[in-house]
Amino acid sequence: MPKQKTQSAAKKRFKVTATGKVMRRHAMRSHLLEKKSSKRKRAFRQKHELDPSNVKSVKRLLGLR
């Protein structure tokens, strides 16, 4: 049986923690930053946990399970 390939786009965008949580980066960070507050821009730096409704599909793209 052939090997399962990981989706290259998914492996660049998502990380899986040691406990199995899937982390993502925040949207709205790439442009038009002048009008956004410093507090809001700082919040964009942190990683966020992926919504439970999307975890199954993202794990499949990453070749897990």
C-alpha cells in the first residue's frame, strides 16, 4: 500500500502540540495594520487552538489518523 502524503499547505499553517491540540495562527495580521490598535496587533502574535469542528479534517490533511 502506498504511503500517505501530508498536505504541504497544511503542514505550513498548523502545528500539533504534544498533547494533541492543533494550533493555528490568527487571521487579519497581514496588512492594513495602521488602523488596528497595538493591543489587537499583540493578540495576533499568539497561536490559537483550532475550533473542534475543524480538528478532524485538519488532522487528516496532516496525515494523522
